[in-house]
Amino acid sequence: MTERSWKIYRILLVIGLCSGLIKRTYGLGFGLGAAASLLIYKKIELMCDTLIQRQEAGRIQVYSGFLVDYAIMAAVLILAAKLPDWFNIFTAALGLGLIKITAVAELLFSGKGDANEH
């Protein structure tokens, strides 16, 4: 992600965490999801850097990496479902998508996604 992406990410993170002002569980759920989203992003980034350096990809390593990512996402949602007094499951799901939302927001704000540009 670019520096601009990280700025958008931080803005969206603050907005999401401010939902805790409405109800504490909203902010905690969003924070939990956003933390997991960032962890998964950094894990994928590290895996891609490693695979590029090696110039080869082991299928088992790649598949197991994605399985771990899905397990992390499932754990966040299960935790939010099991502890509704602490976390809101819907804001946790929104937090899990924060990296993706950031990528879409950057594309929308940059204007590079215009089909008529080329």
C-alpha cells in the first residue's frame, strides 16, 4: 500500500473506532476486526516478499497461509459472536474488511479507476 493508502486507512480506522462513542461494543468490535485485518495484511505482505525472493512458491505453503488467514477471520467473528457484551459482530466484520475498504476508497479518490481514461 502507498503512503496515501495508509493515510486513508488511518482516517477510516479513527472513524470506525469513534463508533465506540455510540456504543462501546461497536468500537471494540471494529478495533478487533481492524487489528485482525492488519495482521492478515502484514502476513500476506511478508509471504509475498519471501516468495519473490525465492522465485518459487510451494503450493502447500500458499494454501496453508490462506487457511490461516481464514482461521483468523473466523476466530474474530466467533469471538465477537460468543462475547456480545464486549464486541459487536457486525462492526467486527466491517473491521475485517478495512484493508479492502481502504483499497476501494483510494481507487475512488484517485480517479485512476475511470474506464474512459485510456
